[in-house]
Amino acid sequence: MDSKPLKVVVIGGDAAGMSAASQVKRRVKTAHVVVLEKSEDVSYGACGMPYNISRKGDINELTVMSATQFKEKRGLDVRLLNEGIGVDTKERIVNVKNVSTGRTYDINYDKLVIATGARAVKMPIEGVNQDGVFSLKFLDDARRIKRYIDEKNPQKAVLIGGGYINLELTETYKTLGMDVVLLKKSDKMSGMYEDEVEEAIKLELKQNGVELYTGVDIEKIEDDKTVVTNKGAFKTDLVSISKGIIPNTEFLEGTDIELSKGAIVIDRYAATTNPNVYAGGDCALIYNKLLKRNVFMPLGTNANKIGKLAGANIAGANEKFAGIVGTSVLKLFNITVAKTGLSLKEAQDEGYDAFKTVVTTKTRAHGFPNPKDISVIFITEKNSGRLLGSQIFGGEGVALRIDVMATALFADMTIKDIQGLDLAYSPPFAPVWDPILVCANQAIKRV
């Protein structure tokens, strides 16, 4: 007699959720995989939203695969506008709400994947709910922004918060012809960047006509969208708020699934503290190889990796996650800013005796036209010479070089190892001494 087919329920239909669901179905053909998604969108590239807004393209271009395609091509039972609102881990039941009708129902599972993501922090001030005040986290947020721009033709934008999204939106709104003001509470753009990177970001904003104000406390947003602060009032046509995100995990409170500051605790197999429940994406922690512990780092790359791992392990693969080293990259007007590993402060806070090396050089060989400046920063442990982190910024070639540094971190390389790397040389792409090697040459003098 045939055994009962495996039944897997996935709550959340974006990167981690759809990766997990697809992996289960690929490995276990007979499995019944149900995906519950409270919105009308699945599997979209959220990181592409600022760029899509700037060129006025169809926002649906960011959808990798539609719900219908997942059903027809992969055999997944995708249920849009169905939200998982409660979990009974003892009975293995998910309580579901149909967003359209308000009706609730229960669904049983053998294995559960929680991939509910996170939502934008909502500022507790007057005026944040009015038309023309936005956060940008979901595809529908981008739809509303694009619709507003088309209908209202805003001439000025005030951005509250200096995270990645708002930094990218400064360029988006300038491209669309708006005057742009960026308001930040802190004097620093981000606590994870070295001072040299901070100054490069601020200079790039200034050179491209973005007004930056720091030390700003937001008091309220008036009905005409005037942003009232301790530094004065800023009248505008559009407000963008980016003050961080909160994992969507409230529905798990009271269960045996452990949370840490709202994020789900998982092991290196993507399992939660309940053996039948897995999690990944912006709602969960992720293992950092350098720190040898879980951290909260919500990125699309991380979500896809952990989602795929969860699906594979539900199917019996028993695969262990190697970890991340904390790599990110940002395009800001004419420069690229990237980071991997630890900053000097982070390294020192972790107890490392570390130092910083900074070099600024050119991206192309001597005599080749139109070279750009590029700055490379190494964070190195004294005595051992072990690389702990790197930050790079400049006019070209940054993203590829930060990948070299991320690989070096992943391999626990020393500065001496990096100094010996056989990096590609051709005048249009790099000097005979690549900027990475130049930085290594300088750093090794202090090891």
C-alpha cells in the first residue's frame, strides 16, 4: 500500500518561499505543496523596484514567475490573497485567512516553511497615512508610487531615512526631474561603513544636487505633505520613509518556535526549534561564517539560498548551510559602494586586534583613457594577517572586486594570500597592479 504523500505548507510566496516550494516539488514529485501568499504577487525582484520606477517601466517586469506559471509548470498549489494568521505546531495546523472574503480555514501539514518576510517600520507620527507618503518594500508599494507620480507629477521629494532604499531613490527621483531632500536622524549614513565611504556617499549626493540634512528629528507630516522637523519645515509633493524593517512573525508568538528580536531562530539546516518547521528570508536569522553565529541580514540573495536549503532538507537532503560573510553593494549616481565582512569597529567589538588600510588608485592601466578613481579598504587582523573585511567605492569595477574579497573571506585568506592572487590584467579593466593587490601590498607592511 502506498504511503501518504508528503504535504508541505509554505507561508509566504516571495524569494525564500517559492525557492523552498519549488525545491520540495522538484525532489519529491508526489508531494502536495501549498503556498499561501497574502498579496497578489509572488516571486518578484524587489531590489529592482527603484530602477523600475525611474524608467517608468511596467512593474510586473520584476515578477520572475507568476502564480499561474508556478501552478502549471511546477505543480504548486499557490493560493494568492490567503494569509497564514496562526500556527498550531502540536497539531500541525495553519490557520488561514482569505484576504478577499475574510473567511478563515485550517490546513494541515507534514512540514511547514515560514517565509513571511518583513514589513517597513512605520513612524509613529502624525500624517504618515496620507496620500503621497510611501514606504517601498513590496511590489504593490512600487505600483502605488508609480501611479502617484503619473497622476500628480511631483516636483519635489523628501526622503526620511538614509538606508539602501532611500539612497537608491535619491537617484530615481532626481532622474525623474524632482528636487530631492534627504533627512537623517544620525550624522552617519550607516554604522557599517568606514569614514572614507561615508564621506564619498555624502559628496556624491551633494554633487548630484541632493540636499542632505543630518541630526533631524521628524515631528509630523502636515496635510499638504510639509515635513515638520527640529531643523525646519520641508514642503514637498512626495515623501518616502525608510526607517528599517520588522519581521512578520507576530502570528508565531506563543508557539514553540524561538524568536530573537522578532526574527525566527534557525539552525544551519534552515530548521526552527520545532523539527517540522523551517524558515528563511527576511523573517529569519542567518548564519554568519565570520562571527560563527546567527545575524539578521535581510537580502534577496540570502532569502533564495535559505529557501532552497529548506526545501532540499524537507525532501531529505540533510544539507548544511556554509554561511554568509555579509556582502552588499549599492549604486549611487556615478559611484558604486560595496562592503563585505566586518568594519573596523565591528572587528574591534568582536575582540580582534585589527587595523585598517586604505588605498586610492585608478581602475585602468596608465595611459588608457577615462580611468576612474577607486578606493579599497582592508580590515586586517594584526599578527595573523587574516582578512576580516573589505569596503570598496569608486566609479567602476567595484562590484566585481568586492566579490573577490568576499571569496577571500569565505576561504579565510590572509593578506599574504591575497597579495599572491592571479588577478586579470588588461588596460581597459585594470592596471598591472590591481587595486586589490595594491591594498594588499600596503597592508602586509603592518602585519
